[in-house]
Amino acid sequence: MRVSLLLLRLVLAAAGALLAGALLASAQLDGPQQRRRDEAERARTLAGLEANLLGLLGFARRPRPPPAPRPHVPEALRQLQRRQSSLGLADVAKRGVGSANTVRSFLHVESDVDERFKSAHRFRLMFDLRSVPSGERLRAAELSLSRVALPAERISGGSALARLLVHDIVRPGRKSSASSALLRLIDSKVLHLGSNASVSLDVRPAVERWLSEGEAANHGLLVQVTGQALEGARDSEHVRLRRSLAGQEAAAGWERARPTLYAYTEDAGRAGGARRPQSAHELMERRARRAALRKNRRKDGRENCRRHPLYVDFADVGWNDWIVAPPGYDAFYCHGDCPFPLADYLNSTNHAIVQNLVYSTNPSLVPKACCVPTSLGSISMLYLDEENKVVLKNYQDMSVLGCGCR
């Protein structure tokens, strides 16, 4: 039976309270030595509970990012996380990546090789993908490049169009031998040189090859901007492929404009696949059911089965140093009575109706139907993983959407 984040958090709090009480009692009886033993036992218990919770979220260990400087979080991932949180939908499915539930970002790794490329329109980009777990399946990969608009007077030939090409470097060229580089064209885009909008290219074939053949097969991507319109602007940077200036201000601008690779993956053991987005009609029906449940207070003061608010704050478990967003989420929980006879708005099953009927005639045979979650929703979490890489992930079945008698 799958244990939720909420349940483990409650167990963590309860275990802490019990151990604290035992610690106080034993300290009064046995003195400092017993107190140290109990403190060590409490630490081991809490560490074990945290490890179980991290395991459910897919972590081998608790991410511990360095205090400073924190890695740059791409604005595209922040916007995607906000869209997912506000809509309650798996927005990555809209991007043509099927059942992907994780987005990992990788920044171009700068090295001495960058200086070998003298042209502003031809450059090698390198990305370290070793942090991608072997159990995740790649669904899509895109390269995001920022643009620098050229003034009209610097564009020659009367045309403002150029073409952007991206190649997978299957085999790098070597000066010490006669062999030349082996390149495979994987995507291209037509650009308007007067625009500074960012551009995305499909680089899934290259990323698939790197992940399947291992780190040794990753020689990077070769990016080129070609076209007659660039003849009079050979030294002008149009696509931001390299750091152009030094200094703190230039470094901050480079962090925002740095070439970024996004890998969309799916957990291999993920149950159920992608959830179907709810329609507007279904959302309205769910709100109507919640409104009916709020009015359903019995004459004896007890409330029938309904959803109750419960906010989980990540700072409470000390995880706000590696979870970027959100600071917490509404988990909710189900509580209340399932009376006989069960009304339609209690969202009960035929089995629950029969069970309550038997209970009403002979309570010793079966228990009453229970108030439990009948519909669960996902949350979108932006965090830093064990390798200090920025990851956006959808976690299913984390928030109660509806309750019923079952």
C-alpha cells in the first residue's frame, strides 16, 4: 500500500513526540547517560522516517545544495511550475512529450574548447547529463537558445532571414589525425535576424544516443547560423552561444541567456501513466459536490464525510533549502461520518451502501463504511537534486480532490 507524503509527515511528528516523552522520563530516572542513548535513538528513528519519505519521492538521499551560490533556476521552469500549479494539469503533456512527468535542465558547460571557435555563428555546446537516473525514459529533449537582434543597417543582402542548424557530434575531429568530425544534423530553424525571441530546437536523437551509449559518446552539439544576410555581420553575435564579456554584470546576464538543454523524462516505475486533464464540466461538478458537503452538518453536531483543509509546509520538515517552489501545498484530508442510509452526495459506492445496510442490522458483522479520498490530484515541484541540478517534477496522488464513503 502506497504511503503518502502527508501520512509519513504525521508519522514523523508522532514519532518525535513519543520519543521526546520517553527521553524526558528516562532522563529523570537514569541521568545523562540514558538521555544520550535516547537522543541517539530518536535521531536514528527520525533519520529512518525521513529516508522512507525521500524514497517515496524518488531520492536516494536528501539533497543538500551548497549554501552559496545557488544554481540559476531557468525562468522557463518557474513559469511551467506556476502554470501546472494554477491549472492543476500536467502541462508537459501539451508540449508533445506524452507521459513525461519530469523536466531536468542542463546548462552549457564552459571549457577551453570554447576558445577554438572564433566565429560568432559557429560554436560547440557541451551538456553533462550524468545526473539523469538510468531508470527514467526519455520522452523529449529541446535546446533553448537566446537571441540578439541585429540592427537593420547591419543586415546585408536585403534579407533578414538566416538558418540555425544543430548537429550531434558523433565523432569529434582531431588535428593530430586525418580524420574529420562526423556530424549528424538533427534539427534546423529559420530565423529572423531582427528578432530577439528565444528559439528551441529538438535534440532528442542526440540525447537518446548519449544516454544509451554512455558518457563517452557525448561530444556535444555543434550549432551554426548560416545565410547571406550574415555576411556583413560576421563579428556580431546573433545567437547567444558564448560568454561575451567578463565582470559581475555580464556574468548575471550570461546566466539568464546561457544555452540550456531540457530533458523530459518519465519514471520507469510510474503507475498509471499521465492523468487525463479534467474538463471544465468536471471541475464545476466537483465544486458543486464540495458546496453540498459543506452544508451537510447533522443535528447531533457531527459532520458527514467531507474534505478538510490541511496545508503541508516544507519548512516544517527542513526541506525548504532544496525545494525551490512551491513553499508548501494543500494536501487536504477526508473525515466525517458515513450514516445510514447513504445519500447520493456522499459519493458512495454500491458496496458501501450494502456494507452500511448490513452494519445497521448487525454491527458486530462488519464495520461502517469509511470516509476516504475518492479522487487525488498531483502537485508540481521545482527542486535541486542530489547533483545540484534544477528539476521540475509532477508527483501524482498528493492532494485530495474529493471524499466519499467506501
